[in-house]
Amino acid sequence: MKKGMMATVCMMALAAFATAGFADTKKGGKIDAAAEFKEHCASCHADGGNIVNPKKTLKKADLEANGVKSWKDIVKLMRNPGPGMNKFEKKDVSDKEAKAIAVYILKTFK
């Protein structure tokens, strides 16, 4: 196999591996994190804001000020939120969907 072809195959394999964590086996396709955010979060967190508590937006500085530094911290809050936020059970938002939403939040609302 030529070097160029080998590099292409390796890059494609890496890309597939990197996005594999967002595959939703229940639905048979990939999770659209933006759509999941819109469905479950945007009514209170439009544009990364917070209509219930403006001091707890999804902006990086506010997340960090409130001890939220990773996608795992966001999923933890989704599963066991404080006052004013809906609780998202695994039956309603799977672990894979929750992770996709959390990663989306960290990448989108800087």
C-alpha cells in the first residue's frame, strides 16, 4: 500500500474512532448533540444563558466559577441538579446523549 493511501486509511480510522463515543445504538445512528441540546436544554439555556439563574450560565467562566470543568461535571448536574433545574434520568437522556450534550456545551459556549 502506498504511503498516501496508508495515511488516508489511518486518518479515516482515527476519525471513526473519535466519533464512536457519540453513536447511539438505541436509535441506530449518530447523536446530533445540537438537536439534543435544543430538545432538552435550550428552553432554559438558550444561547448558553440561564433563565432561572443568570449567574449559572453555560459560558465557560460561569461553569468554572460554579465548579463545572468537564463533561463529566455537566452530566453529573444533569442527573442530580440543584434547585430550579429539571432532573434528566437515564431513561429520558441516555449516558451517550448526556455526554454528547455536555461536550457540545463545552465546545459551543466559550
